[in-house]
Amino acid sequence: MFMRVDRLITELPPPTKQDPNAAAALQELLGGKYGEMSTLGNYMFQSFNFRSKDKLRPFYSLVASITAEELAHVELVSNGVAMLNNGPDKPKGDQKPGGDISKSPFEAMQDIRLASAFLSNGGGATPVNANGVSWNNDFITTTGNVIFDLLHNFHLECGARLHKLRVYETLKEDDATGREVCGYLLVRGSVHAHSYALALKKLTGVEIEKMLPSPNIPLSKIPECQKYLDEGSHRRLYTWSQDDYKEISGIWSNDEVALPTDPPGPLEVVEGMPDGGKMQQLQGVPSAFAPDYAPEEFYEIASKLYKASR
């Protein structure tokens, strides 16, 4: 089962301007071949289908616990996409009338490379890549063979790292929102690649972790990664459960240490989940009929329901 918490896995700085093209780039990290939908889909169905769970508990627990984090990554990227599409909130902007729609208030969308993000989704995120091509089941590998699946997962995390580095390079230096998404995911993706490499080493004796980082660009070269390295996020693996999946300590153990290119220290299993950061309050856009052209009635109804629930 899953429990949902109304916080993002890390807090994102608000955008300073509306940038739908940057949002389109982030879509690759969501619905691309190596995007968060792929990592989530692979690990989730591998964990559902895992054979001999009791006998292979540490390896099952590893895939199962990372599944929960990947769901949080999907949420993080989706929020980043919506924030960049929306731009900075305007004071009481969602309380104003929709305006005259005959004046083409969204004329600029004609030159945006992923116009469907607005035309169909009101600026929200969906599981598509940077060109609007839908993510699909063909990106899921679940064979039941432990070594094959773990090796595929290692490949998937390395591919995701390549994705994130390339997307990061397309984002302007003042795009704090998009770059924060990339910086955080680069650190956590490195953890997942490292954990799958260690799992394969336990099973085969092959020191696959020596291939990391791949591509061979240290996280210290990415400014947005630095605070996460300083706090030791690169050495932590979470159980995402109060009572279960503690067996990952057999793989992500204190006998193992951080990658040579990262700040040194022993690996650490943390029971539970990260503290996270506040959830973004995406503002309504009346001229895009979100939540509606005349929102005041919705807000009044919601206020009454909220008071009744207290």
C-alpha cells in the first residue's frame, strides 16, 4: 500500500518568469524513455511481480522502497513543469474576471514548442516527453530474473542521469525552478544507481559501482547539487515505511561508502521518508478557465466545505 503526504520531496524555488519552453524540456524527465514515469513503472511492477520475496528480502525491499521515492519524483517534476508553464503568481490573480477572450490573451502560445501542454492541459504536466509523445508500457521491463532486472535498473538510472544532465544544460542560468529539479534528481538518481550496483555486487561479485558516475561528471560540478551533497543526501537511502523494507541495510550498509567523486562518508539507511518541502499552491488562471472562468463561486463552496470539515 502507499500513503500520501501533502508535501513535495524537496522545496522548489518559484519561477521568476513564465517559461513554457523550459517546462517542455522538463517533460523529458517525466515522460521520456529514461524519465521518472519509466523508473516508477519499472520498479513498481518489478516489486509487484517479485518472486520468492521472503528468500530474497533485501533485494525485494530495495526495489519496493525506491518505488515510493520514484512516485515522489514524478510529483516533483510535474510540479516543476506546471510552475514554469504558469510563471510567478500574481497577487489575487485568480480572483479577477477572465477578461475578454476575443483579445487573444494566449497569442504567445503559437510559438511554444509544446502548445498542447496549455491547449489540452491548462499548463499542467502529463506523462509525455519533450515533444509531446506519450510515455508507454514499452518502457517497462519486468522479467522476474533478479539479476537481469537489477542490471536493467542500473542502466535505467544511468540513462536518467544522462537525460538530466542534458536537460540541465538547456536551462538558462536564471531558471532556478528547472535547475533545482535537475540538481535534486541528479543527487538522488546517483543514490539509486549506486544502490543497484551494490545489489548486483552482492549477487555476482562484480564491482559495478566502479562504473559510476556515468556519464563521468561529478555532482560537485553542478551548483544546484551542492546543498544536497553538503547535507549527505548522496549517502542516504530511505525505507519510505515505518516498519517495512529495513532489509535494504544489508545492501546499503555502513561497510560501503560514498562514491569517490562525492563527499566521503558511510552509507546510511533512514527509516521513513525525507522531511520534504512545502507543496506549491498553483494559482488559478481564469482566462484559461482554470478552475473556471468565474472562480468566486467555487472558492465560496470550497470555503464552506473546509469549515464544515474542521
